[in-house]
Amino acid sequence: FLFLVFMATSFLDHIVKSVSGHRLEKLCFVVPNRRATLYLNQAISKTLSQPCIGPQVFDIDAFVREVSGVEVPPKMELIFALYQSYCAAVDEQKRDDFSVFLGWGETLLNDLDAIDRNLIDRKGIFAYLSSLHQLKSWAKEESSLVKNYLGFWDVLPEIYENFITTLTSKGHGTSGKAYREAVASFEAYIQAQPDTHFVFCGFNALSHSESHLFQSALAQERATVFWDIDRFFLEDKTQRSAHFIAGYKQKWPFFEKNNFLGIHESFSQPKQIEVIETAGVLGQAKQVGTILQELSKNKPEWARVAVVLPDESLLEPVLHALPSEIERLNVTMGQPLKGHSLSALFEAVFDLQLGRSSDKGFYHKHLEQLLGHPVMAHLSQHHKLADPTQIMAELVKRNQSFITSEALFKLHPFAHQLEYILTTWNTPQQAVSSLVRLVDEIRPVVEQFAPDQQEILYRFYTLFNQLDQQISKYSFVSDLRTLRTIYTVQIATQKLSYEGTPLEGLQIMGMLETRLIDFDTVILTQASEGILPSMSIDDSWMPYDVKKKYGIPTRDEKEAIYAYHFFRL
């Protein structure tokens, strides 16, 4: 899709103008994400003619941390702590090891987070879930697997209490717990700031805790809420995009006697919309480049042009397809570390070690995967050794599928250079120290042959050092397979951020980052089924009906959220 619309005044400009009756230093703005804070600060600065003390500006997560005083550690640390609590509550003979727990522990963590974020009575829902699973297993053969499964739901309250107590003792908590604590602390927080007026901007689907915070401030006449909703969608009850906001307008007592702010009529303004059918990822990326080149002829203000990518896999092709006319850009999405070529090198090392036969040695396919990596060829050149692929040629010549470490060292001098990789790893500690050593070994090679990859290599170095700290702290990480699982989970969340000028140049971003921001030109890619909206996978231990009963968002609400983002854009 290509959208062209000229907006004389952005929604943020309208908000700043609407609250101009308040002194800036007495205002506290809260917006949905960090991206919007930059644009809000820009909108505020445009109204100033001289230096002054500015307002407080928070994204919602930072605001909740400010109110609650709870710090949320990285998700992997939360999973480690949750497993410790699980081990304390479940007998050793009945519990899963950590590598199995990783397969379902994150889902449990997300469910516990949703329970707290939506202020649900924990004892009530835990008892309800336990009874529900007891009923579902009724009249079935009670195998040890079924008994262990039912027993888990009985001890879930104990797991949760131990988990939260452990985190609280360190001043930490889950994201949901931070929201629950913010609700409990909010009254004291606003009383400590009697002159502050809170301005909540651009929110749509609120959790119960967010709704409580907003309504509490409104009831005391200490806040203003700007919703960012078009009148057309708000008044048409068949429109899914206004599902949440229309509900707040109808149900919140404050709006029975007060104005509902943030309604605009942007949708009815003249605009140019062009739909371009393009097949394949590369085809879409090239089409984006063509559109931008055409736009450049009119010398647009590039900061008002956005390329929106619902799927981050299109980011790299789009960056390569950008025309030379674009001198500045800002990319708010990150490049996944997992998809980088250096990731393939470390995956090859893990495959080599885990695929090793105790009596026959390393499998030739895994050895080829490692030695055939471009970094290995550069490393051999760096040490003035022969091409390591000669090893594979010799194995093919011998028709040999496996080879031991000793035979490798006799076969080729380069094998001695990688002795710490080509000997058996007996412990996770040995594995991590070997991986750190490999990073140190290839650093000069990367600096010489691929200097643009130094930052990526440093990220791997940081990741392996984090793994070293984790396996030293948690004794249940006791074998190489578990270490590999932890590595896989953590690298899946790692992204390499791009440097840019946040408020200048072409803006490339994901769909959620467009909230509260207006553009003159929007190029929206991948507007097809399964991507926009994304395929709805209800990854949860709680059944659909239970979520509906307790007001926890389901796949239905997710579709309404995507509809809002699409039509608001």
C-alpha cells in the first residue's frame, strides 16, 4: 500500500496546544512507547521561544516503574528464577529438567504476567484452573503423567508465591507485578506530587491495571486523556478498530459528564491511496525503492515519510533497495542476531560437539559446516596455514564419515589451532570458555576482512559472558544440551540496533512504533493475510473460555488491536 496525505497539524501538536493552559514543568505526559516520547518532546520544543523547565515525559512502562519502584529484569533471568521456584515446589522425580522447562516456562511466565497486569485474583483463578483440569481428566486413566500434570496445578500457587518473593527480595518483579504494584502505589504517588497534571496520550487497548491508573487520576481531576481516534470509526459500531475506545467512552463514569478528547476527522480528509500487487520479499523491497526514488523527485521532507514493515524479515532487503537520493534515515527495528553469518559459525560449533560419537568422533557433515565457514578460511590465512577445507577433501577421499580429535590433529596443522573446539567439551563451563576463546581468536580476522561485523562479534562476546555468569549461578545448567537450549532462546531475542537520526531522514519502523505519530506519506509493505494481521497463535496455558471469563485478552482482541493500528495509520 502507498498512502499519501498532507497533515498541516499533527496529533501531538494538537495535544501540546490543548494543554498550553498548564505550566510545562507541572505536566507529566505518558505515551504508549519510547518512540512517541521523542516526537512529543519535538512538538513541545516547537512551541517554546525561550529556555524553560520542561515537563516529565514517560512511556507507559517507564511510568509504571517510576510509580511502583519495581525493576523488571531480562526475561531469561525471570525464567531462571521461575524454574528455581518450580524445583522448590515439585519433587525431583516428578519435575522436568531445565531444557524441557524452557519449552513451556515462558508460556507460564506470560500467563502469570497477564494475571497480574489485569489485576485478577490469583487464588481464585489458580483454584479455577486446577478444578477445570481435574474435570477434564475425569474418567481418564490416571497414569503417572496425568497425576504429575494435575499435581502441577495444585502447587502452582506455591510456585508463584515463591517466585514473587524471590524477585521482591531483590527489588525486582515481573512486568505484570510492576503494574499491579503501580496500582497499589498510585494514590501515594500522586499525593506526593500535588501540583502535577498527568496527560495520557494515544492509548488504545488498556489492561485492567492501566485502566485503573487512568480512571483514578481522572476521578481526582488530576489528568487529561487524549485517545487519538477518528470520529468515523468511533461512531460506526461495526468497526473493530474502535472496539476498545468506544467501550471506554460508554463505560467510564468520568465521561458521563466530561468531554471525550482526542476525536479527529482525519479519515475523511482527501488522500491518495495506491495498492500495488507485488510478489515475494525481494520484489516488495525493490518496489519500495522504486516508490522512494519517484518521491525524491518532489524533494519531500523525508522525516514525514515512513516505510512500515509489519514483518522484520523485510528490513534487510529494503535497506539494500534504498535509492542513493536518501542521505539520512532512521531505523527503529533491529537486525536479528540469529540471522547473521557469525551465528551460523557458533551454531556449527554446537552441532559439532552435540553430534560427536563417543567412540567414532566428529561427524563429517558437522565438521564441513564448521570448516567451510568463510571465517575459518580467513583464520587459516591469518596464521599462514593451508586451507582447512583440505581436511574435508581428505575425508571424502577416504570415504570416512567420522574422525576423532587425535586423527584430526595428525591430518592438518589448522586442527591444532582449533584444539579447544575440536576436543570434547565435558561441561558447560568448558563450552563457554571455548566459545569466548573462539571470539578472541577470530577478532583480528573480523577486523581485517569484515570490519563492519565487529559490533556483531562483540554482541556474541557479551552473550557468551552472560552465559558464563548464568551457568556459574544456576547449578541446574549442567550439560551441553541445556546450554545450547539457553543459547538458542537468548539469541532469538537479540537484535543489532542501527544508528540513525531519530527525527531526521526517512523513517523505517514496525507497525506498533507508528502509534501517536503522523506522516504525510506512508509506504506499508506485506499487507496480506497472515502478516497484517499476523497469524494469531494463542500460546497460553489458559483456555479461551477462561480468558474470556476473567477479561484477559484473547485472539479476538488482538485482531481489534491490529485493526486500530492499520486504520489510525
